Amino acid sequence: MLIVQKYGGTSVGSIERIQEVAARVAATHDAGHQVAVVLSAMSGETNRLLALARQIVEQPDARESDVLVSTGEQVSIALLAMVLKERGSPAVSLLGHQVRIETDTAYGRARIRQVQTTRLSNALKDGNIVVIAGFQGVNAQQDITTLGRGGSDTTSVAIAAALQADVCEIYTDVDGVYSADPRICPQAHKLERISYDEMLELASLGAKVLQIRSVEFAKRYQVPVHVRSSFSPDEGTWLVPEDQSMEEVTVSGVTSDLDQAKITLMRVPDRPGLAAKLFAPIAQDNIVVDMILQNASVDEKTDVTFTVPRGDVHKALEQVKNVAPEIGAEDVVYDTEVVKVSIVGLGMRSHAGVASRMFEVLAAEGINIQMISTSEIKISIVIAAKYAELAVRVLHDAFISSA
Ligand code: ADP
Ligand code: ASP
Ligand code: MG
């Protein structure tokens, strides 16, 4: 078999951990498999590098920032390749540009366009364990790019897709994908299987166990992904195409996302073109607007509320304050102390009354819902940030523990 294994930061966080990873990789190789390994930087390293840059300037130059943060993975792959060779296993480390993981030019959040496989395939055919730096690629100008936080997940699934690997194993510090973040919800349980679509929602709604783009690749190329623990041999969670039995479960997972801020324009004259004037400059600034709520108008005036990533709130406010006089808004207010909490499940398609039940559960805790958005398989609400953990726990109790 051809197996891609990805190890996250905690799994390569010390020399001892790297030696344990080497033992697992070598055992897979000794069992007769071809093995490509994708590594993250040692835990804490990417944050340390980003902090160094911020000692110089608050918004470091994007190109140079990628040259800097990509070094974390260079260290970990070199160390693992050394340990493997020392143990007698043939190994070779490769950086993004050596593999040729080609990306667009968006430094810090680049997208993979293509993975060249010639060098990889040759190294594997020669019997080598290939150890690849995650999180990094190269753009058309031959510059280093990085794929956004958690990007090694995406490197590994993209490599697995390009090599048509039999499986992509993602080794992390939890033993699979849970029904909620086990750090904040002790009742959460490990899911044996999850559909690509549910995992896409969970990842985009705050479950950082997988980077969302890795799930997009997995779905598009039907890569069998197995999320599991680097600390134990147990089976983890398989990402699989949907099957009929999955719709029987109404809610598979609960997530929270604190990376949210809410902006409200008060008493705007309700005229055609209002939304277009308001949101065009925000989009031009590359700010992703998530939920939008427009109240019923009173005296032909309405309030418009929307959410943006917390880090973008000041940039968005500048744009909003520019257009506010033009569209006649009477005031602009914002709130960064909010959280988006979501429930996700294929069964929502066929079960009625899920939303009203969700609202009842929150009302019973005295939690006020500020915004609501739904899609076929998820319901998200925005509430005060201080209720984040409580809301995850009571929703998990109501929909999953007691199901
Ligand atoms: P790695 O360094 O291996 O990439 P991450 O820290 O990026 O690991 O992702 C693993 C973490 O994701 C876990 O420690 C856990 O706290 C968090 N997490 C959030 N939601 C979930 C979930 N639904 N299931 C499992 N882990 C989750
Ligand atoms: N080292 C990068 C990060 O911390 C990429 C990764 O770990 O996936 O975000
Ligand atoms: Mg990660």
C-alpha cells in the first residue's frame, strides 16, 4: 500500500516524540508499505516565529513572514529524516519547493494549485521514506508561500490525492474527531466515521482538528482520511462518503468559534442598493462576511448587522464608517465579545423541529440569541462570548448525549 502519514505539532514536539514517530513510520515501512510523511513544526514553534516578527512590526511583510514561519517545518523534517537514517531506514527530507507543491501567490493563506509527483514517486520507488515539510509551497515567482494555520493537514491530503495513496493518516493529540472539542466538553465521544460534508461544516465552524481545505481536497478526490492518535495504536475516525444510515443521526457534532465580531448599522433608510453599497468595499478589502441580518423596517428605517473574523473588525469598521453617511445610517456599533455556536448533522435534512429545540435549550439557560443562520445540515447562532462553553455543553447534552 501507499500510505501518507501526517504528524501534527504535539506529535513532533520533542526529540523523544520524534523518535516515537520514527518508530511508527519505520514499522509501517518495514511492513512493506510505501510511506510519505508530512510534518508540522514542533509544537509552539510557529507561534514563536510569528511573535519574533511582531517584535519588529505589528503587521510583518507577508512575503518575509512566510520565509520565516516556513522554517519550523524545515527543522522537524530534517530531524525525523536523521533519526530514520540513524535507525537504518532509508529516508529523504523534502521542502515544499523540492517536491514542488505549487500554490497561488497569497502569502500566509496560499492555495495549492498542483502537486508535482515525479520526484516523490521516484524517491518512493527507490524504497525511501519521504519526509515532507507541511504548510509550505512555492508560487510562480519561486517564492515560499504558506497555507494558513493548520495547513499541514492540507499538504498531507493534497499529497495523498496526487499520489493516489490508499490512505491519508492524520496523527494528532486526540484519538479522532469528537462530537465536540473534548477540551471543552468532557461528554464528547469519538466518532467512528464522519461524512465529508459534515466534516466540512465542523471544520469551517470551528473544529480545528482538521484545516477546512484538507477536507475540501479529501472530498473532491475521495481520499480516505483516518484521523487518529500518535500516542496510541487504536482506530480513530474515518472520513467517508455519505451513506443512508448517516441520516438517522440528527446531530453529529457541536462546535464553537470565538473568532467572530459583530457590526451593526443603526436605522439605515431601507432603499434598494443599500446592501450592495455596504458590502462591496468590505469584499474589496478581502474581508469575509459571514452572517448578515436585516431587521424588519420601522418608519422605512432598518438595522443591518453582520459578522466578520475578529481580527478584521477594525479594517471592516473603517469601510463601514466611510459608507455610513452615504447610505444614511444613524450610528455604527460593534461587539467583539461574541461566539458562533453550531450544531451539525446530516439527519437535520429529515428531522423537523431541530431549530426550535435548539432555541429552547439555550433559553432554558438564559442565553440570548443574537443571530441565527441555517443550511441544510447545520444551524449556527451568535451569542455572548461568555456563554461559549456552556452552550456547547448544554447542546451536546440535549442532542447527542441523550440521543
Ligand atoms: P495538530 O497539531 O496535530 O495539527 P491541532 O491542535 O491542530 O493538532 O488539532 C487537534 C485539536 O483539535 C485537539 O487537541 C482538540 O482540542 C481540537 N478539537 C476541536 N474540535 C475537535 C473535535 N470535534 N474533535 C477532536 N478535536 C477537536
Ligand atoms: N505549523 C503550522 C501551524 O502551526 C502548520 C500546521 O501545524 O499544520 O499552523
Ligand atoms: Mg492542526
